[in-house]
Amino acid sequence: MNKIMPAIALTAAFMLPCLAQARPLKLTTTLTNYGGDGAYLAIYLTNAQGAYAGSLWMAGRKSKYYTHLSGWHRATGGNSTEINGITGASVGAGRTLEISLDLADALFDAGYTLHVDAAVEDMRDSPDEVSVPLTTAGAKTPVRGRRYVSSLAYSF
């Protein structure tokens, strides 16, 4: 039961935001000028035990590249139904991706971690490019990525 409740809370926040106590969240991801093609990004959550809790966004629509987002791919078993309806175009070098969504209040300050995996065609993959605890105190605090992400920040 303890493993099911966070998944239900996350699903409720995605599917039924009017029924769940939700908080609007803006995610801003700025890429470095890495000099390559557009980046594929998987943005997802894990719970306090490190188990996959849900996908928030997938930048890049060609599923043949999803295996290169190895942290997300391993966590979901490559199940593309995890991203149905939450995909967008890949993100170019030096560009910024801004997405807005509603997340259940119960996810903040509860041990959840926000992850970004990145992959660029003909360049090295970067699983767990960014990993940051989902806390109210961390809002508006930019976090630097390891290779392709210049900064990731979230705000309410």
C-alpha cells in the first residue's frame, strides 16, 4: 500500500487536477551551447526510496531515441505509455524549455526527486543530467546540469 499511494497521488495530479490538492509548477530548463543537434530530455520523478513515480515531460518525439534516456528508460522499462500526451519537440543547443503543470502538494517536501535525462544525436548520452530534491525551499534555485543542461529551476 505504501508503494501505491505516491503513484496514485502523482496520477491524480496529472489526470484530475481539480480533484487533487495541486500546485501549479513552472519548470525552466536552459541548455548549454553544446554545438550539436536538438536534445531529447526526459523529466521525471522518483520517490523517497528511489523508485520511479511518474513522467512529467518528454522533449523529443522520435521513440527510437528514448533508449538513450537510460535513467528514464530503465525506470519505466521503456514503456512509452508513460509519456502519452506529454511530449514536445526536442530542445536546441542554447535554448530554453519552459513547461507548466500541476503537481500534487503531497509530492513537495516528501522525499521526491526531480530528474532530467538528456541525449543528443551523435553525442554522449547524459543519464541523470540533473537530479534535485522536490522541495518548497528549492523553488527558484537554479541547478546546473552535468553536460547539456546549463540550468534547471522550478517555481510556483
